[in-house]
Amino acid sequence: MPDIKHFIYDYLIEKGFSETTAIYLNMLGLLLALLIIAFIVDYVTKRLLWKFSAGVAKRTKTNFDDILISNKLPRAVAHIIPLIILIEFVPQVFSDFEYTESIIENTLKVIAIILALQIIRRLLHSVRDYLKTLPQYRDKPVDSYIQVFMIFAWLLGLFSIIAIITGISFLKFATTLGAASAVIILIFKDTILGFVASIQVSINDMVRIGDWITFEKYGADGDVIEINLATVKVQNWDMTITTIPTYALISDSFKNWRGMMASGGRRIKRSVIVKTSTIKFLDKKDVEKFKKIELVSNYLETKSKEIDKYNADHNANKSVLINGRNLTNFGVFRKYLQTYIENHSAINKDMTFMVRQLEPTPQGIPMEIYAFSKDQRWVNYEYIIGDIFDHVLASVKYFDLEIYELSLVSPKG
């Protein structure tokens, strides 16, 4: 049986070529033939695998195979067979060039490792994209875990490549790296911190994709759009992007508004300061005047009768207004605001709402509205607050009250 690897060599020697020329031409001829075969096999395999994958994807109900195709995994897998052919037949092609054969073989092995990493990367990206289509994983830091797997894969691949180039066995090379573990830990400190933080963030459910967070230290105030191994991306309300280290979520303090968003209301907690000097008891004339205000007319009617009966039963001397029980303009104003809030269409009545008097201050007495708006969207929320306090500020004068204003008196002269 003729020796195929020296077929061209034997033919050239018969034709009178020198031995050196015949060896080189034999090698070039075999190399060209091998490359052509590998290219044809690669093309045919890629086409067949692509058609097969597309056919399977159409017949199945799951979209995972569609994601595999969109991430071009079949195309990467198709390169395996021609690469195996090259590795298998390179020794035959370079049989007369031992040094070159060794270099080419090592190069092909390195390419095989890179191809394997590429396949793993595309597979993991497909898994990531598929998990993000599932409701239970959409707000989870899937990217962080995929990146961790890829880091380990790249480290394993890098160590394998170095072991192939240096000729040291992989096990011996890995053992040698154990002595340099402290340096490795130092180099990958941020990655390790980010990985640990990602796990804690996920287990403790501290942050999800889509959460609105406020992180004053980093100037972040907006929605979380991505959680990676090393960083968390927040899209602020002005559409800028703030990048926060993942480990900062467990080492620093930040505010997550998820509870508010899930509650069905956004808190309104704002007050106006009423001048103490304008607070007074109400006489009958004042009461009759305030009865014209519809939101408190029924309250005043009922309360006046109750107070008059009490004062009559206790023989209160009403020639001095302070005696017995009395209404105050401040109390009636508080009742007015309470009724106003109860009737406001934008307030969530299923949550706490009240109007309360706070501790007096040197400027006056704060009257606070504590309630929750139905609409949680920022712009609408601010509009609701503005609408409420526009009314509050305009209604104060109808109760003979005044809002505190700081007046700056310029020095004379």
C-alpha cells in the first residue's frame, strides 16, 4: 500500500526533483489539500447544523433553541469537526518537520481551547437570555453568575494554554499557582467582592432589576437596569447612567423604594407653619361665619350644639371666652384639611391619612398633612402635592390664620 503522506514526494523524486525541494513541495501540497478539506467540511457542517437547528427550533414550543440560534451557538459548534480533522492530520502533513509539527499542533490545541471557551460563552449567554424571559428571573442578577462562570472558564482555559505552551502538565502548573494564590486574590479582589455581594444581594433580595433606588454617595436616583458581577447600573430620572460597585450595596446605605411602589401609594408628608399669634377662640359670630365653609359646616353645627350643652350643664361663665369649652380657628382649620384630604380623589383611602399638629417651633405651629397618593409616578406625585398645598395656602386666610414668613428688615441708614 503506498504511503499517502509521501505520495507527492515520491512522485517528484521520480520526476527528477531534488530531495529538499520534493520534501517542501510535498508538505505544501498536503497542507493545501488538508486546508481545502477542512474548509469544505466546515462549510458543509455549518450549513447542515444550521438547517437542523432551525428546523428543531420551529417544531419546539420553547424559545430556548431560538435563543441558542440567535447567539450563533450552532455556528461555533460547527467548527469542532474541521478542527479535529486538522489536529488529526497535521502530524501527517509535517512528518518531515518535527519542530514545525510541534508548533502547529500546540497552536491548534490553543485554538481548540479558545473555541471551547467561545462555545461555553455563547451557551451561557443563551442561558442568561432565556432566564431573563422567565418572570421569576427577570429581576435577579443573572449576569453576575454568568460572569463568574466565564471567569472560571477563562482562568481554566488560560492555565491550559500556558501549560501547552510551556510543556508543563496542567496539574503541575495548577499546583505551582497555589503558591501565588495571595497575589491572585489581590488581583481579583474586586471580582471576589462583587461575587460575594451579588450572592448576598440575591439571597437577601436587597435589589432587583427595575427597582427604584436612591444612593446619595454615588449620586444615583433612578431605576436599576443591570446588575453585574462588579457593577450595578442605575438609570437616573434625567436619563443619565450611574455605575455603582456591587459590593457598595452591602457596605453602604442606600434607599430602595420598592416597598412604596408595591404598597399602592406614595407618601405625602409636608407641613405649613401657622403663626401662633393668629390662633384664637371662636365666638358665636366667628362660628356663624365659618359655617358658610361647606366642608366644615356640618361639623360646626354638631360641635356647637355639643359645646353649648356642655357649657350650660356646667354653668360656664361665657362672658369671658376662655371659660368652658370652645372652638378655635386652628382646630376648625385642622378639621377642614382632614375633610379636604378625605374627599381628594388622588389620595389612597386604604392607607393612613391624617392632618396633625406638630410640636410648636419659634416660627409657629406646623400643621402637617400625612397621606399617600394613589399615583406613584414622580411627575404626577409632585402635581398632586402642589395641588393640595396650593389649596391649603389659599384657604388659611378664611380661618383668620396666617402662614409664617421670614421678613428681612434692612438696616436703616
